Amino acid sequence: MLASAKHFDTANAVNIRKSTAVNPVRELRCLADPAGKIFSNGVKQKVLLPFLILFISCLFTANLFAASEKSIKELYGEYLKGLFYAEAGDYGEALNELYKVKKTDPKSVYVRLKIASVLIRMGELEKAEAELKEAKTLDPESFDASLGLIFLYSYGQKDRELETEYEDFLKKAHKLKPEDIKISEYLAQFYFYKKQPQEALSLYENIIKHQPDYVDALFWLGYLYEDLNRRDDAIKTWKKALQISPTHGQTLNSLGYLYAEEGKNLDEAENMLKKALTAEPENGAYLDSLGWIYFKKKDYKKTEEYLKKAVSYQEDPVIYEHLGDLYITLNKKEEALSFYKKGLERFPDNKELKSKVDKYGNENKTSKK
């Protein structure tokens, strides 16, 4: 089966698996608090990640305040007091000083960021969120406010808000640095996760214009072409990737599996998967693809061998479906139904497995009457 994102619908014509595409909700939660040590039952801990420290360490610059020059000196004094109290761990007094600054200079984004950072250290996440939202309202282009909100939503498991904020952050970053390949790729992967393949495709096409030999980007570009039913473009793109990197496992697997689905170039497809498995012999997706190639070759003994290996390394609805299909072909309907049911138990939302359980379950009941 094709290598790709775990969160995509595996009902696609070429099934998706073994991905480098990330689930931003899961990844950002890990980034926010990888060991669960920042907060415990609402109690502040001493462990702060570089991500959080970057946000907390607001820059002390001449642009810090929005107030008139006349009151800048007074504001600096109160702001510095707030910083000193915060560094000493006296967060109550730090807030008192910072709130004075906020009252005097109600349009300052930076003061709100610093207040939010102190509130985060106190475990007052809802109040911190309110300050960050105020900051973002004052300056919608603020990266610091977005980073702070991303952290809070990650930690608080507010998935919908997290996705919205993360997308906004990436769009701002891409607008600021459209030539930055990594930023473009993060945004493309986000669209991939959100099942917006056309948006992801446009970004990957642009990446390849600037870096034509970037093999990972070629792999994803090929996948997106295939997902949009542009198989000729997918094949051409994957072949180009393999010219650059003949052992790129995901591309070998994807092109080999596509050939298997189309029932063509099966010897070439078999060699591709054997090459991919040389580097990753326990990769369930690759084993499944090789098993499916043998199925297309009608070598059912090898099909069974490789599909059973695949499911032992990786549970996936496609592998269960393939095993069921194999046993249907061998006229072993009870064994087929067993694998369809096992797959459906583990993946209850999978429409293909449900359809086959219903179909062959009913046939089985009828035959026993």
C-alpha cells in the first residue's frame, strides 16, 4: 500500500500508510509538554521547554510600549520591576507591576505577552489565554502571541483551536518567508493532514521549482498527484525521485503498489518492494505491498506469507482487508470473514471492512440455513 498519512481515509483507491506526515495536534502536544513535566495537577514545575522559554523571553526593546514617549520612562521602571519579581519567582508581585504597565499602556502587545508568560508559570492557563487573545487582537501578525496560544491549546488539548492557530501561524510564516522550503513544507503537510490535497499540491509544486532534486518533496508531490487521480503525473514524479535516490523506500513502495493496483509491471514492482524491504524488513506497509503484488500474480502461497508477516508488524485496515480478499479468492469464506471482523473491531469506522463483513456475513448465514 502507498506510504502516507495515518489520518487519511484508507478507503482511497491506493491506500495510505506509513507516513512522514504529522498529526499537528499530537506533535504539538508533545512539543508543549513531552514528559508531562511542565504542569502536574495545575502545579508549576521547574522544567520549561525551549519552545516555551522562547515565548516567555519577550524582547526588551524600544518598541516594547505603545504609549507616548512622555510615559516611557515610568513604564520601563514598572516593567523592569515586573521582570525582577518574575525572575525571583514572586509571580503575584510581578503581575501587580505588569498590570500597572498594562493600565498605563493599554495598547502594548509585549506587556500582554509578559503577563501571559507569568500566568503560564502560575498555572493560570485560562487567564493567560485571554491575555494572548488580546495581544493578537492588537497585532494579528504577532508570532509571539500565536506561539503562546499554540502552546496553551496543545497543553490544554483544545484540538480545534490548536489547528486553527497552527494554520494561522504557518500562513503568516509562509507569507513572511515564501522562499523558505521548510516553512512551505510544514504548511503543505498541515494541508495534507487536513485533507486539502490541492492546497498541499500547490505548495509542493512550488517547492520543487526551487529545489528540483528534493526527493522527499517529490515523493509527496507524487502521492498528491495520485490522490487527485493524476496517476500519470504521479508515476512520472516517482520515477524522477528514484532516478535521484534509487533506494528511497517510500517511493519504491508507492510506485510498486500503484503498479500492483493497476496489474501492470508486476515484475518491476516486485523488485522495487524487495529493494525497499532490504532496508526495512519489518515494515508492515512494504510487506503488505509485496504480498499484494503476489496476489496480482496469483501466487497465493506467497501472498499469504507476506500479508501475515505484514499484520504481525503493523495493524492496519488495509492489511486485514487484503487478507480477507485473499481467503475469499481461495474460497475460504469463514477465514476471510474472520479477518474482516478483526479489522473492523480495531477500525470500526472503516467502510470497506464493514461492507464486506455485512456482505459475507449475510452470505455465510444464508449458506448455513
